[in-house]
Amino acid sequence: MSRLRIFNDDVPTAPLLTTDNPAEIATELAKIGVGLEQWQPAHAVQPGDAAETIMAAYQADIDRLVDANGFRSVDVVSIAPDNPQREAMRAKFLDEHFHQEDEVRFFVAGSGLFTLHVDGKVYEILCEAGDLISVPDRMTHWFDMGPEPSFVAIRFFTEPDGWVGHFTGTDIARQFPRYEVGQARPA
């Protein structure tokens, strides 16, 4: 089950709100323009499966989202805990950054920790299989896949280079909880 924790951005140790209620999570995120829908993943895939396998399994969902939103590029991140590049992949988006288009991800297996920094608050979202999250363009955030990453996410873009992160240079992400071993449920 997904979880949302909201903090003041200067108090990383005491959340103002903690909830795993899907409706409450969606309501709180909608207040800042973030979309979160929960779907039932229809096809069994595993972290580490080939991107082509995952794209084929979810082609109907991909086509529907592309048609509805005008996405022009789709890719897959599929990473298992034994991936030899896991440390470098984890480090890539651990610091606060933004993108110049909406960041849309559909988690079809496993989990990851999205953390948003908006108007003096920090929104920590544990995304799990079935979560479709849409983070608006230019919203500052960071993403942690943990030291033993285990997830599959389908990513949607309007521009082929939409995934490029623009880093803010702040250290705020280092002040808040990371996604450590034991927080994730098995994929």
C-alpha cells in the first residue's frame, strides 16, 4: 500500500501527516497539482525483466495513456537488487531537481520513494505497484530507489529528453529520510 508523509521543510524528523489511505493521499497531492491514481497491475512482471517484455505486457495501457495525454516517448526502468549499476542509478536522482515537463510514471512492480518540495513542505510518497503518479513540470523533487532497488516503472514523456534533471544545488534531499532496506514490500 502506498504511503504519504508530509513534513515542514525545516523539520525532517517529525511528519505533520502520515497516511496510507489512498483517497486521502490523492486528495492531499491534488492540492499541490500532483496526480496519483491507483490501478491494478494486470500483468505479472519482475524487476529486472527486459524493457521489451514489460512494454509488450502493458501495451494496451501505454497506448491508452499516450492517446489521452499526447505523450511522444515511453520507456521502462526495470531494476533488480543485484543490478551491478544500482549505486550509480540510485545516485542519479537523489538530489533535488526538476524537469521541464510533467514526470509521469506507472509503477507495475516493486516500489520507490518520490519526495516533492513545494511551498515550504516536503511530500514523501512511497509509490508501489499500481501507482500512476504525475508530477507537474518544474516541481522540485528527488527520487530514491533504495540501496537494494526493486521496481519496474513505465515512464511517459512529451519530449524524448524530458527525463533530463535540472538540479537546484540545495542539500535539502540529504536532510530527509532515504529509502532504506526494510521500507519496501517484496516485489
